[in-house]
Amino acid sequence: MRENTANPCNLCTQKHTSVFCNAREENLPEIDDYKKCGIYKKGQRLFQESQPAFGVFCISQGKVKVVKSGEDGKEQILRFAMEGDMLGYRAILGDEHFSVSAIAMEDTKVCYIPREQFYNVIDHDGAVTKEVMKRLSDELKKAQDKITVLSQKSVRERTAETLLFLKGVFGCESDKETINVLLTREELGNLIGTATETTIRILSEFKNEGLIELNGKKIRLLKIDGLLKIASIQD
């Protein structure tokens, strides 16, 4: 991480979307005194699976993918983290090592808050504790929903749903149709829960059906209604 000067938490552009959105002002100076902020370059790891967890990571700008290694050594994308998200707090609260790795998808500005200061804030600020619990609950629900999708939907349905999910998370470029994130076919396959070869085949089918347009890693969604129908999602 290349360190730079950090803004006070109460002036952070993500203050109203972070875990500390409802924190009492008097609890923020302690975080300011101990946090370290900087830029992680694309491909750099914020933390590594199996490492001891000594603090939490707040994203103020950029995108991060959260991955876990399988038995074959390949990394499975579990989810994405964006501006306002906090990473590492589950390991801190469970007094465990990190069970996943976090990798910057682009140059990403991150603030690192040591464990002791994070504990002090949640011990003395009920609003922060409540927000942490809410986010833990949201993550659990998303994990349950993903298990349901994997068990009940076909690969074709999951592919359409994943494309719509990526549009919802990352938005679109200026043409309002091209998903604003670049993922390899293997990474897409990880998200869908299928082999890379199957991902390529389904994307080719969608292209031939006029649902999407492919340009390298860029995917342009041409017929949202058609993808919604395939994914069995009610708009």
C-alpha cells in the first residue's frame, strides 16, 4: 500500500454509507489518530487468506474482489466490495485469521483501522454496533440466496442473473448498456458457479440471440427484458 494523507472520518466522502454512518462524533477522533490510509494498486492484496487479522479495512474509493482458494488452488470470487464497505470485521469479531483474501480490482483507496480502536468504538457506540450487526445479517442473507440460486437454477438462468447482478453492482459506462467492470471468463464462471468453457458457451448463445454484445472482456446488455425472463426475475 502506498500511504497518503488521510481525511478525518467526519469529512470522508463515504461517511454516510460506511459502518460509521451513525457514529457519535466524539468517537471518531480515536480512529483518526490510529488509522492508516493509502492506495492499493490494481492486483494488490489488502489481506491474505489465513493471515492473522489485526484490523479492518474501509474502502473509500475503488473496487475490491473477495476470493477464497479451493483445493485445486484456484480462487473463487465470493463477492465484491465497493466504496463505503468494510472488510475484515468478521475475522476480528470472531478472533480468527482471515478466511478469505481481498484483492484490488483497480487502484483503490483504503483506510486501515487497528483492531483495538475498532473494538473501542463498537464497545462505546451502540449505533455502530447495530450497523455492524445489520451488515453481518445482510451478508448471511446474500450467502443463503446464492446457495438457493446454485441449487435451484440452471446455468443459463444463473448466467443471465449474474450479468444483471454485475450491472446492478457496478453500473454501466456512458452508453448505459456496457457493464462497468472487466472480468475474465474464468472469473465470470466463478460467480455463476460453472466451468469457464460453459460460461463461454452460454455467453455465445446470448450473443447469437441478440441479448448481449461481446467486445473482449466488455459485455454490453442489449435486451434487459430478455435477460430478466431467462433469469426468472420479475422486474
